[in-house]
Amino acid sequence: MNIKSARKPGVIVSEIELLKETHDGGFLLVEGDSDSKFWKHHVDKKRCNIRIAGNKPSVLGAAKKLDEKQDLSSMGIVDADFDRVNEIDYGIGRVVMTDHHDLEMLLVKSRALERVLCGFVNEDALSGFENKQKDSILDYVLSISLIWGRLRYLHVIEQYSFEFDFSPYKYIPKNSSLQVNVDNLYSDFCIKSTIPLSVLHEKLLVVPTEPLEDMIQGHDLLEVLFIVLREIGCEKTIKKGNDLSPLLHLAFHSDDLCKTTMFQSLKQLDTTWNLNMLPDCA
């Protein structure tokens, strides 16, 4: 969600104050449309009013204002991005961050990926690939995706103003035996950041390499995963990278959600404030 679509925190809070007059329940602040669609499947629709803020700063800004009003009906969920890696504390108890870098990474790290692979990927082809690589497909994809994760980290830390648009599709050509064209990737990054390649290598020396699930953006990982699946012959069942995200959403069950730290934190607020928005876990 970009800055242009962000909503003003004050407007969000005013809406919540007005809705309280007719809504007997609580409010969940989320960053964007995809987050809203995800949570609609895991909340009591009558008790939980989901409000889309537009981006993380708007969620945090609205939550801070709600803290000042001593509100006991609203909570928020945001992507961790690199905040956990950088030990950033929002100082807002009603806001919870995702267990990993973002929602997509959380889905991939759950059993949802296993269910998707079992349903759409040829078992023999997958086993053959993993035996050849001597690694699970997830670990293999994570190791490749880290290349993009570290560049994204630099992009954030250095506060570069250019858009990060270095899609893995461009740098892992079809029929290339999954070889990443790192030279071209680094060269393109240097051109946009206007730094010499030697400086980029120096900067990368101090960029973290783990935890992988916190360093890698889920969207990058899904693109790399599709490229790998295409390489092992799954084009007929999963035809494009954009197919993976909805499949993972559908394969993510309530019991998977209950195991996450983010849900447990939200549930604690839900119970303390007697909102009854979230399901009980077995």
C-alpha cells in the first residue's frame, strides 16, 4: 500500500468513534486490502469491524490516538517488515506485528505451503528436486530469496527514494538452471542508488542474514518459489506466480492461526476487553 492511499489517523479514529454508537463489538485496524481479506475469514464478522488504514504509519498513528483516548475496543496488526530485525518497539500495546516479515511469509512458514504443494505439485518431481539440491524446497527458496531481502534491507536503512522494482523474474531467467544473475541485479541496484559496486559490497557486509523469515519479503519469496516450481514442471497446475498467494490463503486453517504469536497477542486483548471478535482455540 503506497503513501497516496494512506488514510489520516485522525479520520480513522473519528470513524471509529462514530461507529461505536451502532457497532456492538470491536475494531481491527489493518494496513491494506489483502490484510482485510485475510482477517475476514478468521474473525466474527458481526463482532469485528475491520478498518483499512492504507499503510503501517496510518495504523500506528491511529492506534496512538486511540491510546490517548483510552479506547478499549480497537487493536491493530501490521507487517513486521524489518522492525523486528532492527529491534524497533512501537510503544503501542494495542498494535501487534506479524510473526515474520509479512503476512505472505507467515503463510509460507505455516502448514499451508505443505498443503498447496501436496495438492498441486507432482510428488515425484518435488522429491527429485529436493534430493538433487539436498535441501527442502522451502529452505532452497529461502536461501535464494535472501539476495533480495538484503537489498531491500539496504533500501530501507539507507532511505533510498527510488522504487524497489527488482523482480526475481528478471534475474532468474527461464531455463537457467535457477542461476541468479547477481551481477545484473547488483548493477541495476547501483544505478538506481547512484553508488559504486564496491560501496554496495561494503554495505552488504554489515547487512543481517538472519532470521531468514524476518529478512525476506513474502512477495519476493513467492516469485522465487514459482520460478522453482516452473523449473520442476508445475506450469500446468500453477500457471503464474500470482496464483500462489490465494492458494496459500485458502490452505491456511484456523488452527494454523492459533499457533501464531500475533493471534495470541490479539486474542489476549480481545479477551481482556471482552470484545469476542476472535475465535477460541482448542
